[in-house]
Amino acid sequence: MFLVGTITGASFALREIPGVKTFSPLILAIVLGMAFHNLFGTPSRAREGVLFSMRKLLRIGIVLLGLQLTVGQLAAVGGAGVAIIAASLVATFVFTKWLGRMLGVERKLAELIAAGTSICGASAVIATNTVTNAHDEDVAYAVACVTLFGSIAMFVYPMLPAMLGLGPQGYGLWAGASIHEIAQVVAATFQSGQQAGEYGTIAKLSRVMMLAPLVLTLGFIASRRASAGEDGARASVPMPWFVLGFVALTLFNSVVDIPAEVRGGFATLTMVLLTMALGAMGLETSFRKLAAKGLRPLALAACASVFIAAFSLALVLSLPA
């Protein structure tokens, strides 16, 4: 736990460096964890704490994430905005899974890339893996992919609103519906003004809310697959109860006026727990095993990122002016 905590602290400290703040502590933690593991090796006596962070702390963090969201945020986006976000999510997930089969990418890795691209980057990848049960290298590869292409979008998107004829609200909706990480959406939209930034952030948080139904659906599918004996498994997949905790806290936050300082404290705690989980995952990830995955998953992530950008843009442009 001390090792995981040290990596977590270093991840937050690195964000004080100019230019690094655009990357979330989640991304920095998995990079530092992977570097430590591959340069020095993770001590065997640290494994119990690493596994505790990857499993227990991850689930607690996802539950607490519900305190950053409210049902009112969905209302602020509007019916058309929510429909665009949901349609983009579903279409991207289905497209990525289909293309993954066409490219010969292993099913579990394709599922993680699909989740990270369609919902919220690294957080969606690690939440989805609670029911997908992919190898740690698959998780690391998927996180690397959504980080890379989300970062590219963060720099490219601000150059496009005028060219595409998008106003602040339309641009914010497009960015919130298609860029991977929350931090990347904030960085991309506030460059176009306060209104675009606020609307983009709300749109992105509305998209994060859809993590719960996706994980529950994947858990149900995984249970059916396991009971049918696929992948050599016959035991049922555990119900992701932590997702219901996420939903419960979102509803609680919607009806109870939590003081801003308390909510801020929980937001910090949530980020710390999720960062610890990603740092621990890095401590279990081998560069050699990552390299063995080849470039096909990278190509899949690139195509998925282009797809969600184009699909959501087409829907935003179809809205009445």
C-alpha cells in the first residue's frame, strides 16, 4: 500500500508541472506504475496491497463518483443532447466491437477499448474490466489507447468550431459527446470560451452517468456467456453491485444539498482512490506483454475515436439552429 500510495502522490505532484495538468492523475499513475514494474520489478511482498488497490479501492472510488453527478445535469443537456450522447455511445460501442472482430483483436481487449472510447476513458476501462476480467496488460493497452487519441482530440477540436459552423453550445455538446477523458473535454472546450466549456463539461458528465447501465449490461452478458460455458468458464460472473452504489449516490446527490466543501472533499477522495487503482494496475503490467499485443488494437482505437467524432458531429449538425 505504501508503494501504491507513493506512486499516487507522485502522480498528483507531476500535475504541478506546466503542460502536465491536462493529463489526469489516473493516466500518470498507470505510466509511473508500469515504469517502476518494468525497471525495478514489483516486490512479491507488495502484491497483496497492489491487488487490494486494484479491486477494493477501485470499486469504492466508482461508487463515490456518483457524488459528482446529478440527475439535473441530464436535464441541463436537454432531451436532444442526451439522445445524441446516448446514440453516439451505443453506436461507437457496437462499431468498435464489430471492427475488433474484423481486425482479429481479442474480444476482451476490444470491449475495453470500446468502453473507454464511448464513455469516459480510463475510468470506463477499469470499471468495465470488473465484469470483462481481461488481463492487466489489456487494461493498460486500452488505457494507453484512449489516452493517446483523447489527447490528440484535445488539441485538434479547438481549431474546428468556426470551420464547422458550431456555436458554443453545439461545440460543447460535440466535445462532451466524443472526447474521452473529462479533463480532456475541459481543456478542449474552455479554449473556446466559458459557455462552451460549461456546456461541454455538463455534456461529458451526463455521458459518464451512462457508465452504470453499460457495466450492468456487460455484466449480464458476461454471466450468460459464463453459464453457457464460453471461454472455458461455467461459474457465474459476480453482479457488479458497486454500480448500483454509484447510481444510489447519484440519486442522493440529486435530492440532498451537500455543502460544496464536503462535495469537494469527496471528489478529491474519489480521484485518489481511482488513481491508486490505476497505479496498482501499472505495477502488474509488463511492457513485453504489451508489445505482444501488436498494432491492431491501436488501429482499432484510432478508428473508434474517428467514428465517435464523426458520428456525434453529424448528429449535432442535424439539430435545428
